[in-house]
Amino acid sequence: MAGPEAGGSLAVPNVQQLASSSKDVPIRYIRPELELDQVSNDENSQIPVIDMSKLGGGLDDDDDSESAKLHSACKNWGFFQVINHGVAEELIRKMKVDVQEFFNQPLQEKMVCAQLPNDIEGYGQAFVVSEEQKLDWGDMLFILTRPVDGRRMKFWPRIPSSFRETMDQYSTELEKLASSLLSSMAKNLGLDLEKLLTLFKQGMQGMRINYYPPCELATKVIGLAPHSDGTGLTLLTQVNEVQGLQIRRDGKWIPIHPIPGAFIVNVGDIIEIMSNGEYKSIEHRAVVNPAKERLSIAAFHSPNFNAMIEPLPDLLVKDHEKHAPNYKSVSHQDYLQLGARSKIDRESRIHQMKIQPPSGAVKIEGPPSMVEKS
């Protein structure tokens, strides 16, 4: 997946080295508009917490109250945390240790995994398309982990020596967790379980490992600019205990307080599109700490390359009524290209996918099974 259409980037300075060598912050990182942002101080305004041990992966043994809680979280928040998720604590610990060790290396060692020109994979930055563009205060390592035959191992670190094996195990377990969540979401949406899972079978999984150095001008720079995820489902783990993730809600930014051992999950644009807008992909950002570094691992899960990105037909027919789609139908390839253009134009992918449906719903005679699905 190379080239600007996949999110390839122009070469930019390494922020970790910049932060360690000088206290001066170049003007390209300064964002005066941040001073106008409202950040919520309400400690009680937190994303829902879902106990995976009470969900049966969309099966009949789901706890109805926990299933309803998940449904509400996807509709009203777009973000939630999952506990008792089944991913071994020791595996998560090993992944965190390996990630920390990679970023602790000298720059020349990390540059062995450097991005190639106009390539999204590797160590560097993403979606930098001009020399005048404002930059994020952070570095990243991005690798495609699934499907396995699509891996490009030249971008996978050899140091630490355990990184590749740990990442292989970690990506497998997170794919299982994502599938379990998608199953429960399918049940909550009233979908045939296999219809949604088939779209994600042999799907695309990418890992973005983020490093945000401390910055004395933390209120004037941004670690990761506001965005919604263009993928299906994102699972995030904090590598260290420094907070930084914020979501936009009711015009304010709400800081997220991660639960130790939990994964933070968010609905991406593709799930919003497939649910015809019932589930929400929410704008979020990463802020910088003035004194401490912050590291995180985001695992993105998308449908397979052959899937159409569109509202699922079964959701356009409910209670004998046919509802108009709120989003366009495009091939996965065209969707990825749309995403690259949206970064350049500073418009969200989801905005470009929306269409204006006719007002109201049309009454349909006969059972839903006889209705032509569009």
C-alpha cells in the first residue's frame, strides 16, 4: 500500500530528536488556535466501560444489559473501554516493553525501519503533503500486520529481537478481540452475524505505534491533530501511564482516563457507514504532556479489500419500511483513495461519503425478505 493515495508522506524532522536536542519549537508545530479549544473538567464525563466476559461474541448467551450498554456506547459515544477482554496480560506487557525499547534506540537504529518516499509504512510520519503544512508533535511506526501474506518485514524492527514474534502474537489476539466485538455489534444492529464478519474475514489490520515527546509549549502544539479513524474498528492500548487521548463531545474536548489493562475502542468511519449512521465515528486527538513522553499502540481493523464500503442492505429495511442510505457506495480501493484526498483537502472521509437522503421512509407492502435491497 504505497504512494500518496495510501497516506504516504513527505520527509519531516524527527520530533523525538528535535525535542531532546533543543527547547525551541519550530513555527511549523505551533498552533495558536488551540488556545480557543474548550477542555472539559468534568471527571464524571467518561466513556462507557464494557465487560467482555458478559458478552458472548454475538451469541445467545450475551448478557442483555451489557449488550445494551455496548449498543448505547456505539450510538451515543463512539468510544468505550473493554475489560476482561481475554488478551493475556503478559502478552500486553511484552508488547509494551518491546515498543518502549524500540523508541529508546538511537535515531540511526530506528531509521533502519524508515518510511520510503510516499509510503505509509515504516518509521516516520503520515499525511504530510506540503512544505507549509502544520506538523504534529510526534513520531510513529506504522506497519501492516494482517493479512499475514501482505506483511512487508523490512519495516518490522529487528531490535529488540523479540519485537517481531511479540507483534505477531499481539496482532493475532487483537484480531480475535475485534471479531468478537463486531459479532456483538452485528447482533445489536439486528444483522445476520456472518454478513458482517464475512466482510472483515481476511481483513486489513494496521498497527500505528505513537511516540509523543514532552514539550514545554504543550498547550501550543498537538501530538495528533483532530480526526476520525477512516477504518472500521480501532483498539488502543497505552504503553505508559501518561494520558493524552481526548474526544470531542458537545463542543468540548473530554480527556480519556484509561483503565489499567483495558483497551480503548472506537468506532471508525467504515462502521458508521455500514451501520448507515446508527453507530458514530467520533473526532478525537492526542495532546502532549509538558514533562513526560507518551506512547500508545493503535490497532486498526478494516474489511477485506474486496468488500464494498456502503450501508449494509439489511439495515435499509426495518419494520417493513425501506430507508434511504445516508452514505454512498464505493469500492474499498476508491474509499482508500478518497481518504488520501480528504487529508489533503482537510475534509473528513466520512463527510465526503455522506449523501442527503429523501425525508422520511417509504412504506413497503409485503415481508422484508421480498423487498429489493439497495
